Amino acid sequence: LRRRKEKDDFTGNKIAEYVDQGERVPTPVIFKIWMEKLEQFKQRDLEGFVIDGSPRTVMEAEMLDRALDWYEWEDKKVVFVDVSEEESTERLLHRRVCEDCGEIYPYTQEYRDRDRCEECDGKLVTREDDTKEGIEQRWSWYREEVKPVVDYYEERGLLKRVDGEQTIEQVYKDLLEAVTKSTTPT
């Protein structure tokens, strides 16, 4: 969505409105974007791809499953990077974002004292919705909408959990392992 909102057309501008206000983009728009991308991937004969941060509702998960079936993607993998509410809240309260290019900087030793973006030299700022109240609202939404999606894929034997509270290097290693192992139920 963040990439699609940069396109200067009606849909891109509308997505930008939603994303910039911290609102969820409606499911039909999400589905339209998936279908366009899946068609592109099929035309390019890709072996695989990653959809990050989506689906976010059970209805979206069901629609995505049907779209993947339509485009004959058989080896589906769903990876959930599991981070506790406490750790997630702490990370979000301290992360910073480049106000020019949107590059995200985690609160790690490497970036803790940085105030300029490595990519474009833009100023690093805190996102407006990275407040305790904003984060609690996102966690409430997660419990109501996203957790059922995690359960949906877990019940189908497609979900692989990765401990997101490990080192960045270990999380990366576990993610690679999760996407390279076959997870299609027998």
C-alpha cells in the first residue's frame, strides 16, 4: 500500500489519504491491488513473492486464498513474526521514520543516536500515531481483526511462527527457513 499510494492517480491518492490518517484501506481496494499484482507475477512466471502485512481480516484471507487458487499458486506459506504486546509497544514508541522518504529506523544501538536518514539525509521523526494511545488502538484492532486471521491460517496448517524478539539476524534466518520449507498440507 505504501508503494501504491505514491502513484499519482485516483486510487493512489485515496490510499494515501487512508494510510496517512492511520485508517484501513477498504477490502475491495486491497483485493484489486492483489489481483493486479498476481496477474503481473503470473505474467513474469515468478517462483514466489511476499505479501507483507496482509491479509488483515478473515474475509481478506478467504479472498486472497481464492485469488491465489485462481492464479494457481499451490505452495502457500504464511509466516507470522510473533512479538509480544509489550515488546511491540516499546519498539513502536521509539522507532523513527524519515519525513522525506519514509525509511523506518528501529530503536536499536545502531540507530539510536541517528537524526538523519541514511538514504536521503531527511530528518528522522516519530510517527504521529506512535503514541501509547495510538498503539493501544492498533493492538485492540489486532485482537479483534488480525488474530482471527492468524487462527484461520493456523487451523489450515499453513502458519509458521517466527520469534520476532530474537536478534535481527536470527529472525532473518528463521524467516528464510520458514519460506523455503514446504508448508502445503498433505
